[in-house]
Amino acid sequence: MRSKQHLPLFVLTLSLVYGLAAEPRSVVFASDRVATSLALSVTPKSTLARSKGDLIAIVLSPDARFLAAVTRERKTELWNTETGQLIATVDGRTFYPALDLHLINAFSPDSHTLVTISGKQAKLWDATTGRLKVVLSGSDDDITSTAFSPDGKTIATGGHYGTLTLWDAESGRSKVTVAAYTVTRYPKWRIVSRTLQLSTDVHVAFSRLGNRVLTVLFDQPAKLWDATTGRLVATLGSYYAEFSPSGRYVVTNDLSETDLWDADSGQKKIHVSAWAPAFSSDEHWLGLVEYQGQTGLLNLSTMKVEVPLSFFKDSFVSWEAFSPDNQIFCRASGLYGHHATLVDISSGKSIAEIPIVGKKGFDFISDYLKYTERLAFHPRSLILMGANQELVRFWDSHSGKLITELHGGRDPAIFSSDGKLLATAGQDKKSVLLWDVSVR
């Protein structure tokens, strides 16, 4: 973090006004909007001094007491965020090392258990001690993804060759295994065929009620399963799918074609055009979509576009999200001049366009975005954070004005679910920096 003498003058002035300038390790960053009292306090908490393996992601437990440092190593480091101490280095990864680097659902809902995958096994570890609790074994397929049921009693795993398995989390016994997809298993000597084969890795997710499991396989239809019996409920569309926040809906997306499905019956509700549609947390809105000649936010109660947004013209969408309080919609897009557009949902008017880091790539087929700054709303919705390869930035989400830049941290960065903790990578790409956060 920059010292106070290097901060802009207005930040120092406002820090003194709030009476916090005397705190030796705390800096208050405040917006320069006259009409607001918004202030962001970011205080260094501790440094998790790692020396091996560049960070590619940071995973926090639901209660933020534990942290998994994700690298390309075949081991996973488990840290205590309250003490800043390493608990254990355990066997296995918290991601499957495919092209998309898919992170697994690593922590149980109660934060007591960490799961890692290694070949045909998944291992469950006590998050407090790092002790091995249970091994999920007996699969004849490499495990590519995992998901805990909402009650933590069942684990779903996806396989490298199209399988879905449901496990008892306490005993480690397999409940049911189904061939969710039929894929070709080429022998190792078929090098060219294996190289050209599209991904066969199954990704899994539980609905919030825990009664449905969703499987996704690239270039094949998503499927909906009964979480108790393993019975196929419905075959959906497209090769990307996710549950809505409550689990009431499933949205599937195939490039610009999007379908909304009832998660209980598997019946299609509506077909729209969208690049990367997002749900509001209250499930009132789905956006950004094009439907019946209008572009904007779809009201899921009326199935009509009730907030037209005509100013979005860019493709190359990297992120779409609603603020947690459902008052703001944000979309990052554009190949040249990549930017995030903030929209006030009540008025449908653009608040601001924020330039963010985006690096263009090129191959023999087309242009593409090979890197973009990672965005996230603070849980209280007042702050939009961006983390890139050089620093972490914070904007007032109601004005789009830059509050400050945190030069001590860099991508990856993640807020805890209560917003009181921020974890970022250090400039060395290896260490994890923990920060206490306060927004008011």
C-alpha cells in the first residue's frame, strides 16, 4: 500500500476530516464527490509469505477463516486468515488443470472441510488442522470438478470422461455413478486424436435447495439430475449453464443464444439473445438480453424487457453483474478500449464508463481478449473493485469515480462474503496480502 505522503492531496485532507489520519497502519480513501460521505478504509492485516508457485487464484472459505492458495503445483496450501499462519500443505489441487483452469467448489458450506482432487480421488481435509478426514475413491475416471450440497452431506463430482458421481461426504462411499455423457476414450498412442479432442471434463453444481445437480460439458447439452437418485430430469441446451441464485432457474448460453429453464421441471421458460447474462440476487432481473426487438434487463416476473439499455454496442464481453443490492448493473466489454459501464437500474441511465485493462490477442481465426482486469462488487455494493497485473483499484459504484489505487496488491483479489476482508496477491505474484476493509 502507498504511504500517506504519496496519496493525492484530497485523500489526505478527507482522511484528516474523518479523524483517522493518526492511525499508524490505516489509510482512509474517500471519494471526491461532495454529495457523499462514502469512505473506504483499507488496513494491512497480514502477509502470507509464500515462496513457491505463482498464484493463479485465491479461495476463501465461506466464513473467511481459511484460505487456499491456488497455484499450478500438485499440492494445496491451507492458511488461517486470522493468525496468518500456514495450517498445512495437503495433497491434491483445488482446480482441474484443463485449458479453462476450472476451480472446484473447494470448501464445505460450514467451512470445516477442504476438498482437493488428485487423479481418480478426491480428498477431504479438516480445515482447522489440515488432517485427512475422508478419501473419495473407487472412481474409474479422473475427477475434474466437485461440489458440496447446501447441507454439506453430499458431494457431486464430475469426471474427465463424462461421468457424474454422488458421494456421502461423511463415509466417502459412492451413492450413485451415471454416464452423464458419452465421450470417446482414445488410447495414449492416438496422440493427434487426443490433442484435437474437445474438452470432455464434466463440471458440476448443486441447486441452492440441494434437490438438483447440474452438469456441464463443453459442446454438449447441459443436463439436470435428481440429486438423490441420480435420475436424469432434463436435457437442456447449450454448453454453458448455471443455476440462478435461489436455484429456481437454470440459464444456458451458446455464444449469443440463451435459454431460461425451470430448474424443477426442466421446462424452457424463454429464449433470448445474450452474450453473458447475469441474474440479480433477488432474481428480479436477467441481463443484458435482447428480446422482442428490445435490448436491456429482462423482468423475470413478467418476462419483458422493462429496463431498455440501448447504449450497449460493444461485443467482447468479459463480465456482467448486478450489485448485491440490485440497484446497479455493470458490463465490461470492448476489444479496443475495454471498459466497464455502470447503469442505474431505477432510471436505466448510464452512470459512467470506466476504462479497465484489456489485452487483445489474435490467432488465425479471429481477434480475442487474452486478458482483462477482474472486477467485483463489494458486498455492500458501494464499491466496484478492479484487480489487474499491476495494482488493485476501487471506484464509487454510484458515480464511477476512482477512489484510490492499491499498489501493494494485484490480481487475483477477492472480498470475503461479509466484505470485511480483502485477499490479494502481492507484487511478487506468490505472497498473499490480507487487508481489513471498512466501507461507510
